[in-house]
Amino acid sequence: MPWQQLHIVAARPRAETVEDAMLDSGALSVSMTDDADTPVLEPGVGETPLWDQVRITALYEDGSDTAAISAQLCAALGIVASALHWEYLADQPWERAWMDHFEPIRCGDRLWICPSWKAPPDPQGINLILDPGLAFGTGTHPTTFLCLRWLDGLDLAGKTVVDYGCGSGILGIAALLLGAEKVVAIDNDPQALIATRDNLSRNGLAESRLSACLPPETPDIQADVVVANILAGPLVSLAENITALVKDHGLLCLSGIMPHQATEVQAAYETVFRFSPATRQDDWVRLDARKK
């Protein structure tokens, strides 16, 4: 069935007030999206962060009195009618429309990330099957893509890899498909560990090859390769923990870093590691290094 859809843009402190007013006016659902291209990645446990500028969208039944709803919202929120943007939403197969946005992604010379409903462009390539889900990490974000390209360029045959902050498990599973013998996937979100195990099974990999755990359960190991795609603050505060996971002469990849944060992150590790020049994509950088 068709719908009437209403958009209001508000600053973060007002977002919940706008949401409540929309629901009071008869909205069937309300959603919030970023209206200012502000990244919000890997929130802490129990946090529900919002962007600085939020686009709030409400869905109403077709035939709703949009003039009356607009008047009610303007009075409740103290805004003018021009701040409300109505549009007609025609009926369509929404599941298919959502799926059509996701295409296979090439991540280097060998590796592809493919949604399950698309045929791999290169059947002879290394194809990681991954569908968008609750846990962060589908290969579309530059931080993930930078790490995938780095992994694609390594000889991982027989290596042990740690994926610190595993999210969907995409980096650890990619490492296994690229030849790694064993992966330890670590995340502070139990949902991420569930997603990682599900994606491991989806790619036909044995459970024994990947161990998924919370940080306090991290095994006493030193890996050939450690990749940590989180954020600059946690990378600095966890430097000692992450460093301890890398064996002598082992490799380290750090991402989730904005260019102006790279110096601080590198400084937290450089007494123990020799860094290569930073690799940048869009507004993000990757730091990779070898342990001394």
C-alpha cells in the first residue's frame, strides 16, 4: 500500500522531542538518519548515539490529513510549515529495493565481498558471502575496505590472525579465506560474536578455525597478524593490550582513524613497531606496521 512520509531536520537535543510529537500526531513509525554526514561508529555498550544534525522521518497512512498533522506539529514544536517536508511514497517490493543497493565489492587482487543474493562476479576469486546485518562491517565503509585490501596483499598461509573489534567478523573471515590457519575474533558486543559465528558458517568454514570471544576471555596468544578496526580513542587506550597480541616481527593493522588522529595513534605504538606510511581513503586512514 502507498504511504505519506514526512521529514523534519533537527539538532540532536531536539530529535526525541520531534519523534514524540510525530508519534502523538498519528505516525505509524519514526526513524532517524544522519543529515550532516557525521560518522557514528562502534558505540559503547548501552550507548545510543545520535548525529549532530538528525533527519527524522515519519510514516503515515495514505489519505491522512497532512494539513491537520502539519498544523499540530507546528504548534507542538514551535516551527513553521516550511520546516516540514511531505512526500508520497508509492507501494513497491521493499525487500527487493533494499537488497538492490548492495553490490559485490572488490577488495584487492583476489578478494570479493558478495551479498548472498548476488552471483559472484569472479567465480574463481576468493568470495566472502556477507549480508548487511546488526553488527558493523560490510566492506562498504572505507575503514573496513582499507583493512580488507591490506589483508588481500598478505601471504596468510598457515598464519594466526587476531581480529580485534570484529563486528560482523568480516576481517577475520576474509583472513581465513585468504589462507590463514586460525583466527581469534574479539568484540565487547555479544551480538557481534553471534554475527561473526553466523557469517563463519555461511562461508562454509569450520568452527574450529575461528574463536570468538569477549575481551576478558581473550586467550593467551601471540599472533602473526593483528588487525584492529575500531576508533582512535580505543586504539590508544588499548595499545598495551593490542601490542601484547602481536608476536615479534608480526604485523599490525590499525583503522577507524581520521587523518588528524593518526599521529596520536601511531605514537601509542611506535616504540614497539615500525610503521609504513599511512594509507588514506576519503576521510579515513589505515596504519600498518611490523613489530620490532
